Amino acid sequence: MELHQLRCFVAAAEQLHFGRAAQHLQMLPSALGRQIRLLEEDLGTRLFARTTRAVSLTEDGTTLLRDARAILAKVEAVESNLRNRSRAGAARRLRIGAIDSAAAGLLPLLLRDFRAGHPEVSVQLLEDKTIRLLPKILTGALDLAFVRPPDRADKRLEFRPLLQETAIVAFPQRHALAARKSITLADIADEAMLVPDRRSRPHSHDLTIKLFEQAGLTPRIVQVADEKQTIINLVATKLGVAIVPRWTTRMAVSGVRFVPLRPKQSGPVGRLPLAAAWLRGSRDPARDAMLAVLEARLRSYAREA
């Protein structure tokens, strides 16, 4: 006895008309009749009394109808409960992407505050570049990402500007300028510079170029590297110096010192924008709860950037 056969039987028993029952189940009358015959053969009894003018239930058919309704109601309750649990489980999971400096600086602070109020939400983290994180939001692989806002934003994405990360300079530990309390661009005009690849990190690459242009200087670039951690490791080997976001200090390696940079003038040129991004028009209670915490604590987080 199969659930499909029971559903066919209940439909036929309630309609007492095989044609209408088949139409209700969106199947052919012949297919419905075959399922009823298989059920009767399996149970070894007649469930319907058929004449040329009417269909009625036998005594066994009446008994089965009561039990079949109870069975199907129980099955539907189990299915509904599992679907609700699945939806609730999905709502308790939040998949977040972040660029490296945000993963090192913003997320530890944000997750601490978020989990204090929402311990039931499981957060999954992915660290990657902006150019790889944004497509993952569009495909549904991420619910939220902390990225550098692109010059040409995809209209399918929503962006919330957050803060500006401060630029600092990474020196080999025994460099002559590493002990300074702060430096200017003129101080490092002749230094070998390490910069990120512009194709994968346009904001970080342009930060160095624009700062030097603002000071009327040209950087002496000796090495381009894709990952910020790689750049910091190259600084430690005394290959050169690098201008990086201040949160990079949290991923520091042995042999590197970070010195604050004094730009020629204040403004956005010496800073890196950070934004939150998500799928426009989408609904996600867990994501919205995190954005609410972020909004409430943003001023505090910005002081650390």
C-alpha cells in the first residue's frame, strides 16, 4: 500500500466519481482506476461497488476511508513540520563575505556584538576580494558582504556605505623610518614600493598612486602582488614598503612595523571606502538584524578603522 494509492482512493471515495477525482488529482481516469485496482489487490478486498449508474463504497471501503484520512493527515503534518524546521534552520544561518582588512578589523567587533543579541544565528565567513564576493551574492552563495564599493555598481545589488579605512605604511622592522611616530609621502618618495594588482584590488592599488599624485610625487613600484598578506610578508623580507589599511596591522607578521601616514591634505584620498552589499529586494531577517547592529555600533567601529 502506497501513499499515492491512498490519495487516489480518498479522492475517489470523496467524489464517488472517478472522472472528477482524476481531474482533481490532475491525472487520467484510467490511471486513477489502475491505482485503485492495485490497492484493492494489495488489500485483498473490494473498496468500491460499481454499477453502470453509480459508484459507492463497500463496508471495507468506508473503514479504509476513515483510516486513510488519518494516515494522510499525519503524513502532511510530518512534511509540514520538516519544511518549517528547514526554513527556520535557513533563517538561523547567515553567510558573510569580507575583504581581508574587514575580516581582520570589522568582523571580530561586529560578530562579538551581533552574537550577544542573536546567539541562535550561525554565521559562516568567507574572506575574498570584492571582485569575487559580489558575484557570490548574485548567485545566492552569500547573504551579505563587506567590500570596496565598485565604480560601476550592479543595479541588482544594494550598497550601504559604512566607513573609510585609514592608510598607514608598513616598513621592515629595522628600517630607518620604522621608529617614527608618523611620516609623510615625501619621507618615502625614494622607497621601493609594493602595491596590489589593480585588476583584483583597484581601490588599494589606486590608494598608493593617488596619494603620491596628491603630493606631486611618483611612486617607485618594484613589486606587484595579489594578496595583502603576501605584500606584508614581502615587506618583512625588506623587499620594500607598502601603504595599507590600518586594519592590516591585525594580520601583522614578525619583522614588520606600521607607521601612521600624514597625507598632504585631509580628505578621502588617503582613505579606503568600505561598504556592505546584499541582493536588492531580498528579505533576510538574520541579515537585517546584523545590519541593525552595524548601524547602532558603526561610529564605534569607524574609530578603529
